[in-house]
Amino acid sequence: FLRGILENSGSWGISHTRVPTESRPGHVALIAGFYEDVSAVAKGWKENPVEFDSVFNESKYTWSWGSPDILPMFAKGATGDHVYTFCYAAESEDFGAEDAAKLDIWVFDHVKNFFNSSRSNQTLFSALNEEKVVLFLHLLGIDTNGHAHRPNSREYQENIKQVDEGVKEIASLIDNFYGNDGNTAFILTSDHGMTDWGSHGAGHPSETLTPLIVWGAGVNYPQKVTSQFFEDNFLKEWKLENLKRLDVNQADIAPLMASLIGVPFPLNSVGTLPLEYLNTSALFKAESMFTNAVQILEQFQVKMSQKKQTTLSFLFTPFKPLSASEQINFFKKIRLYIQQQKYDEAVALCKTLINLALEGLSYYHTYDRLFLGLSIAVGFVGWTTYVILVIIKAHTNLTKTVSTNKKKSTVLFYGFASGGMIIAFFLLIQTCPWTYYVYCLLPVPVWYAVMKEIPVIQDLATNFLSLHIGQSIGFLLVCILGIEILVFSFFYRSALTVGLLVFAGWPVITQLWIQAKTKALIWTLLCVLLAIFPLMPVVGREPNIPLVIAAGLLTLLISLFSLASLGKSENKYRNNEDLKVYFYQMFSVALSTYVVGSTHNSLKIKQGLPVMNQVISWMTLVCSPVLLLLSPTFLFERLFSIFLSLMSTYLLLSTGYEALFPLALFGLMLVWINMEQEALQHYGLSLKPKLAIFNFTCAVDITQFRQLHLDDIRRSFFFVFFIVTAFFGTGNIASINSFDPASVYCFLTVFSPFMMGGLLLLKVAIPFILVSCAFEAVQVTTQLSSKSLFLIVLVISDIMALHFFFLVKDYGSWLDIGTSISHYVLVMSLTIFMMVMNGLAQLLTTQRLGLPRRTKHHST
């Protein structure tokens, strides 16, 4: 039916959406005509952070049917009571249901009932016969089926067929109701696309390109063309080379709808009316375009006056291409062209004015960018310098204690204090938002702290000059190369493979293999094994449950070997009662392996999620941390217990090869702890403690902490590198479309964004916890205070963050923009995240729950 429409009676094209390709921002762009601020994500895309105008609000009446996640936001904040919603229960959005197409059938059935009931309800009948009426059918079934079964599945194809038939029925029903008066326009489009692996949210073309078919009153008929050029191959694939394709931006659909029913354009709409879709007089097109230009120009003027009010007059630089006189010239020319019936020239001029107004909006929106960017960069550099000075002063022997000159210190304090007051006053008279105070005032105390350490800096400079220049430059180059590999890995996961292969050769480069040949060989093999993962496709593309089951069985096999070796080892501190905890954990892993296989089989044969499996999954999630806290706190035993506990949960959240990732990572972490001991001995820094009897709970003597050595920078770098590997090892978690809803099917199948998001975040966090616990073990066994190593980690992540700050974009493809922002946010959060992980690792390694033990009675 729809193909027949675009071939015989309507116009069509592709609507280009923006990142994030999620339901709410997509609908806001379609119905309100603007691209919503990302802050709406904090409200779960459900509530309106700011009330906004929409085509529905401008209409006389709007009736809408569909999802409870979308419809209420257009009724909330609408003036008066003229936007009506009919929603099904949220529980209906079930990815494990027999067939999600029932959501679309629900909509079609309710629309039919609505029209039937209107014949016996005079009030409703007369309301429906008013002008400027909107009927909105929100069809979620295809989206749900795409997530659950992938877009190439039989279920998805069947759903498309049902929607096509449903649209045909409803279009016929509406035409009949209005006596085929030819006064109804129909628009079929989508809020976002979907990848082949059933996800959306990022900027892949399959997510940002959506269909647009328009037919009915005031719409152009198909236009035959001999040739047309587009960079993609869709015209050839769809055999539509001879029918004119009219592409639009998603926000352009709102002015199109407003124009077709004759209502004002929504207030904040930034869409340009796509005239080629309209079958109206040239005068109407010119007047509509002029109205569109005035509406967008009004937003530009509001933005300009706001910026003018908050900027000192001598500092204010207006947007020159749209000065007051230029605007008057534009208006005069457009009006003159319309009077002279030069409609094409008028439309061209209106489009130029719209583009300039949008440029001006962007100009005022980013007016303070350079000033704020410099403030942030200065703060970053100051903070990183300060942390380096703290490390050198408190944790190394590079500088001797220098007495501070009190007089100089006082002058310095007053100098910085007055500087801060001048900045604050400057911001106050411009009535800047509070965030500006944070950005501009933060560098003041930071640089004051740095300048106080001038004697230390001078002493350092003297020491550095006495060092071998070649060695210093070589060391700096290695540091820069290491950080660049980390930065590069955010864009190309294969950079992690390069890094891991370099790590594989570490024992050879440093001659460590001579004293520990077996450990060095295992280290090299595990590095090479882990290096394979970043080369694999992103998780979620193709589910592979047999691999998950294989990972579970492999975990059990390794556990049996470990238990056997633990049983044999003669540790006088160990209690055999403790080994029972491992049996429970192994049973939990076996149960998880069974549940994964059973759940996915059940969903395959359309029987939904078995209740028993759901109960076991949630119980495993809750009981795993408790079991691990019951285990003994000897180094390897506690780490092994942490691994088993996390693995039982991770298996439940896995759908493919990623289930093997924690196994390889954990193996490498255990070897890393051993290798660090060898490195300590190699550099003659300490005696080699017996790791097997090392206990996490033994109070660490602060006096035993040693000063930092150059090799400790490598330790911290290893930690950051392994954290990034945990991040990108099985996919780009910075990208929303890496997430596969199938990962949470053992826990729930009914759509619940926050619950699903929470479980996916837990899955992402598990490899981090393994790395953090290993790093905790490295800290305590190498006799270093966690503070000193952590400060080095802080410097590395801050240098990366500054790097990403300069890579943030707000132009180019939406994929580039979304990626650059998410990378910066990730690296900024990395330090806080690693602090949380460090705290969690300390808790998991040192805490133990005591169980009442049976007392043994000895005969006298």
C-alpha cells in the first residue's frame, strides 16, 4: 500500500534525524520542530525539562494512540484541554512476548472503535468535523520487534506487512468518515532507525535515516525524473530512480504539518518548510516561507537581546550578517518580490534569511565559547601541574625541603585574591550564570597553590638539568606515546591490541624473563589472548549462547583445578571450612550457565521468560556479593572468590563471546600481581613477600611504605590501560547502540529503560571491578600507599581529559559530535569512577562477614 502511494499519489524522501536517535528527542523534533537538549535524558526522556510548544498544541484538537512513554509528554504543558491520549499499559512493551505486533494492532483497533463510537456521540462527531484536527498513531510494535528479534527476522517482516495493511485500513476509514472530501493529509515517518543488530541511539546511518511518505490534501503528486544524484545507493536498491526523492531534516516535518493544516509554526521550531512536498499556489508557498523566516528570526532576536543584556556594551560583538538594517533590507526585498509575483526569488531570499538566522542563533549560543574554553584549559593545566608537584614533594626523594618565604607567600596570596575578586566582579556586572563563576574562578586557587611551590619547581629544574638529557627525553617520549595510544583507543579499539602486544614483550625488554621464565611466558600468552578481544565485532551484533555456556563450563573447570591446588597447599592459617564457600559459588556459576541457555531457548520458541529463571537470576544478583564476603581474605583466595561471584552475574548478562572476556582479563590480572613482585625484586626495591599467605586484612604498617620509583609510573599506566581495555574490550560502551537489550532477558523482558540501563551498567562495571581489585593487590604487595599511585593515575587521566576537551565538536556529522562529547564526558568521569572503584575494591578485598562456627569439644 505504501509503495503504491509513493508511486501513484504522494511525495517521498528520507528524513535525517540527529543524535541521540532515541524515541523522545525524535518525537520532539517531529512534532515540535526543534532538537531537544540532552538534559532530558536525566528525566528518562519522559518528563519535559522545559514545557514546549508543538503542532499538537497549535491544533484545534489532537487525538493520539500508542505508547505511555511518548504520548503524555505532548499533552503535558499543552494549553487548554485539547490534546487527548489513549495509551496501553507499560507492561505491554515486552521484548519476550509472543509477538510485539499486537501493540500496533491495539492502536489500529482503538482508532476504528473511536470512529465508530463518534457516530453515536454528537459532541465527538462535531469535534472531529472541525478544521485543524490532528490524529496521531504511535506504532511501537516494529521498534519492539526490532529490539527483540533483529530487523532481518521473520517477525519484523510480518510486522511491516501488518502495519502496511493497518495504514491502508485507517486511511480508507478516515476518507470514508469524511465522505472522501479530499481535505485530509497523511504523513508516515519514523522517530529513528535501527541497526542490523536491533539497537539505536548513536549516529550510524541506519539509525539516522528514516522514511517520509506524505499524501493527501495539499501534497504534491509523484514527480518523474530522468536522473538524480545521492551519495547512498538506496534509489537503486528500492528501484525508485525515476521518482523524485525529497530529503528533509527531521525538524522540517513540524512546519510541514503546521502548513498542511493551517496552524502557526511551533514557537521554537528550527525547521525549514519543505516546499517541494506542497501542491499549492506559488503565492501560498512564498507567504508560508516568509512566515517561517519571521518565526525563526524572532528566536534569533530573543537570543541576541538576552546576550546583549548580560554582556558589557563595549565588549558586545553583534552577529554582523543580520544587523537591524540588514533585517529591514531582507523584509523589504521579500515583500517587493511577492508584490511583483517573483515568488521563486522571494522563496530563495527567505531561505537565505532562515540560514542566516540559524547561524546567528548558533553564534549567540556559543558566544562565550573561546573565553570559557581558555578558562577550563588554564584550570586543567594548573591542576595537573599541582598534582605532579604533590607527587614529587610527598612521595619522592627528588627535592629537598625548602623553607617558605612568608613575605613572598603573603604578597602572592593577596595578588591572587584580588585577581579572583576582579573576575567575580566582572562576571557579576554581566549577570552571568553560576557555572561561569565555577569555570573562571577555579583556576585562581589552583594556580595560587602551584605558584606557592616555586622553590620546589626551581629545585626540580636544577635536578633535571643534572640528569642525562637523552634518557629524560626518551622517558618523556615513552609517556607521551603511552597516553596517545590510550586516546587513540577511544576512536579505534584496535589500538588496545597494539598496546597489549607491546605489554606482551615487557618481560623481554626489561630482562624480567631471566628470573621468572614461566610467569613471563604465561604473561605473554595472556596478553596475546586478551589482544584478540578488541579486534572482535562490538557485542550484540550476533547472539551466540553456546559461547556463553562454554565460558560457564570453562570457569567451572578452572575453579576445580584451583580448588585442588588450594586443598594441597599447606597454609597453616587456612581453615578447610572456608573452602565450602567456593562450592556454593561454583554451584551459582553452574546455575547461571543453565539459566542463560534455558531462557534463550524459551524466548526462541516464543514462550517468554520462565518465572523460575527470573527468580534464580535476581537471587544470584543479590546473593553473589554476600557469598564473596564470606570467603577468606588471603590474597589469591579472595581474588578468586571475587571472580566467581562476578562471573555468575556476568554470565546472566552475556549474549556472546564477551562471556570469555572476564576469564582472559582475570587470568592476566593474577599474573600481573606476580609479575609486579618479580619487578620489585629485579629493581632491588624490597624483599619478596610470600603472596600465597598474604592477607588483605592485615594492618599495613605506614612506616613500611616506600617512596615512588620510576617503575611506579608504569604500574599506574598499566592500571589505566587495563581500565580502558575493560571499557572497550568487548565494544564501544561510549556508544548507545553497542547495548543489546537481549543482555538483560534473564532478568526482565518488559521495557523498563532505567532497570535495563542499570543492569547493563552493572555488566560494564564487572571487568572494572576485576581490574581495580587486582590493582589494590598490587598496591599492598608492592608496599606503596594507594594515594601515591592514585595521584599518578589522576595525572594520566587529566592529560587525556584535556586532550579530549580540545577534540569536542559541535559541527560535522552527528556521529562525530556525539562521539566527541561522550569521549570527553567518559574521561572526565574516569577519575571519579576510578576513586569509586578503588573504594569498592578495598571493601571487597578486606571485609569479611563472620559466620557463627561450631565449637569443637575436646575430651579431657
